Amino acid sequence: MKKVRVSPEDRALYLLTNIALILLLFIVAYPLVYMVSSSFSSGRAVSSGRVVLLPVEPSLDGYRTVFSYKSVMTGYRNTILYTVVGTSVNVMLTLMAAFPLSRKNFQGRRFYMTLFVITMFFSGGLIPSYILITQLRLINSMWAIILPGAISTYNLIITRTFFVSSIPSELIEASQIDGCDDFRFFFTILLPLSKAIIAVIGLYYGVAHWNAWFGAMLYLRDPALQPLQLVLRSILISVSIDVSQIQDPEILERMVYMADLMKYALIIVATVPIVALYPFVQRYFIKGVMIGSIKG
């Protein structure tokens, strides 16, 4: 094999590129490493600022305190339920809406697409939305946080673009010649060919459901129905310290240490499960985000 010669200018460019990428990696990764290290350190080390990269005075006190609240496991259960059910509903409705909008022979598709796009810029607002949810009798129900955002217009657009650019019209015509109707084509041919876009919008919807808390704060009054994010918010508020109410300096010091430590433990508890999901959809996600970037 003939060896490729690299000019000094190329070597300098490669060196600068590698240095820039390493710096960028450090900028992105360091806050994550710092949060993990702080969550496994002692409260005294966190409050004094001694945690830089690795845990100082390793301890699990933060996690013990977080999981001592029974509501945390209830919040986990609710969030997993809302994420799984909500993402399934979101993905299926988005796919079913994007498929006819991608068909050139669908009459009125421009009109319906315009209606969807309008919702990206205009909405009724918080009070009309609350009145609507109340009149639909969805208050204190998980459907109050799933149905209002059942379809994201942004995800609908990228799904429609995927169908237009990746599913040839000849495939639809060939299936129709063989006697395949639209429903059978959708479930037996289209869905198996759409794993990439399903992974992409599924990750988008899943992350949104996992991090959601505002809608739950408005519509879920029963603590047993509240998701994890709202539970952790309540815990964080409960450990907030009013210095004027505490006279003993030792008790105040311990509470300050624990409050600082729990902030990082709560962040890790809330983010690790959804972050752990990414490696399983990474290969589909990388392919899906390139939708529409290449025309040919």
C-alpha cells in the first residue's frame, strides 16, 4: 500500500483540531464529572469547595438521604409510567399523522400542515389550557400531562421529511398492486423501515416526559401521582435553610453541608436513568438526525 504523505501544514491543522476537540471535550465533560464526584463526596468537602475532579471523603450520605424519602420511589414509578405510556402515544400519533401528510395524493395536506405549523407560534395560553383540561375532567389524571402534547409539530415535520426522502413512492405503488391497503402498508412495511426516525422522536419525547414537571404541578394534586421531577423539587425546597430560624451553629453547619450535598445527589438521581438510555438508540439517532441533509 502506498503511504500517503502529510504536509507540515496538514500536521499543524490536525494538531490544532485535536487540541480544540480535547478542550471542547473537557468543557463539556467536566461539569458532569464534577456533579458525580460531588454527589459521592462528604457534605463538608462539597461546601468547602475541595471537590475538583475526584470525590473527596467518599460518602453515600447524599443518596441515603434522598432515598430515605418514600416519595422518591413513588415518583420514579410514576415517571417511568408517564414516560413509557406518553412516549408510546406520542410516537404512534406522530407516525400516523406524518404518513398521510407525506403522500402527494392526499388532498388538503398543505392545509392540514399549515394548521400544525400555526401551533408552533400561537397557543391559547396557560389559563385557557387549564380551563380546557378542567372541563375535560382530566385533573388529577396522568392523561392531563400526556394528551395536551400528544403530537409535537417539530417531530411531525422531521418524521414527514423522513417518509418523503426515505420511503419511495414506487414502494407504495408496488404494494397497492399486490393488494396491500394503506393500513397494512403502514404497519407491515413502513414501520419496520422507520426504525431510525422512531428512535429519534422516541428519544425526544422520552426526554421531554422524563423532565416534565410544570404540567404535573398544575394538574396533579394528589402526591401519589406526582412524577419524580416534582418530588425532587419538593425535597429540594424542604431542605432549603432559613438561617434566622436556627440558633445552634453546629446544627446549622450540618444542615448547610447536607443541603449542598443533596443538590448534586438529586441531579444524578434525576438524570442517570434517561442518560443510560442513549447508548441503546445511538446508532439510530445518528442516522435519524441526518434526515434531509443529503439530497440525491
